[in-house]
Amino acid sequence: MKISKHDQKLILVLLGLAIFLAAYFGICRSFNNKKSDIESQITELQAQVDTLNGYLANQTTYQSEIDRISSEISAEFAKYPDDVRSEDLIMYATELEEKIGLNISSISISSPEVVSTFSVPEQSGDSYEVVPIAVVKEGMTVQCTLSYEQLKKLIDYIYANSEKSDIANLSMSYDAENADLFGTITIDKYFIVSADYTYTQTDIPSVDTGTDNPFGTFSIVTTSATPSAG
């Protein structure tokens, strides 16, 4: 069977048209699918943009609240010491003797103990970062003698002190012979530090004890009186 040149040209045209249509619809379908995906992403991103625009509109309010909270945190932290060391507790015991009048016969100091950890925002340049913080307590137990009035004054003094402290334990007995109270009081003092705080003992250098004879060396010279001639 012979195909005329006219028919051959017609078949080639139809074949080319079929290929063109197949490619066209394939590409269109691919673009339509991509278009649908992009429109879906745009819808999701638009929701995020609307949320962020809401945050931006209230930025001044947020910043004002952040500054207020930061000021309150700083004011509260200022009430606590940066550290409480053994020598601080010894001096505190001396202070109690001077202020209250009690007589301390012995002091026992406990090791520092972390009682709480939390995080607070801290400004770093133009941004804020969350910083871990630890509340640490160190306590001492004193054995003492005092009057009932001094005991009440002692309790008031401990809780009124600007450095945060409390009485962890109180055990007293009445001395009928001297009309006094005697017993033990455990006082805990608190300080706030970064969570990576590590307690190290204070390095106290050696002290020159000086001369072995604090009174010096001296001698007494005596002279005998010459009797007068008779």
C-alpha cells in the first residue's frame, strides 16, 4: 500500500501535533501541581506573617513588660548575697553575740547545698538569653546560752536581716540554776549564683607569728648601797 506524499505530510503533522499536545498537557499538569503546592505554602506562611505582624504591633508593650520583669528580678536578686562562706558565718555569729547578747560556746558549719534551680532572662546586647540560676544555702549550728528576751530578739533579728536567712532548727532547755536558756540553733543563710557555681574554700595565707618572746628580753640590775662612814 502506497501512501501519498500528501498523506505522509498529514501524518507527520498529526504526529507532531500529538507530541506537542502530550508535552503541553504534561508540562501544564506539572506546573499546576507546583502551583497548588506553592499556593498551599503561601497560605501557611501568610498565617505566620499575620501572627508575626501581631507581635510587631505589640512590640512596645512586650518590651515594656520585659524591662519591668527584668527590673523586678534584679531588685529581688539584690537582696541576696553573691556567696556565703565559712568565715562569713563566723562573723555573723560574732555579730549575734554583739547585737543580741547571747553567749555562743561552739559553732558547727555545714557544707553548701543547692535548694533550687531555675532560669531567668538576661539581656545580652540587643537580645535576651535564658540563664540558669541556683539558690544555695549554707548553715551553721551554734550552741549558746541566752535569756528568754534575748531569744525573742534573736528570732526577730534573724528574720529582719537584709541577707536572706532563717532558723532551720531550734532546741532549747531551761537552766533553773541560772534562770537562762541553753541549747542549739541552726541558722541557714541563702545566696544566689549561676548554676555552674562550685564552692572552694578561702585560701588563707600563713601568718608570721613574730618573736617567740612577746614580752621581750630584759634584765634587772641591782646595786648595793655603800654604807656611810661613821
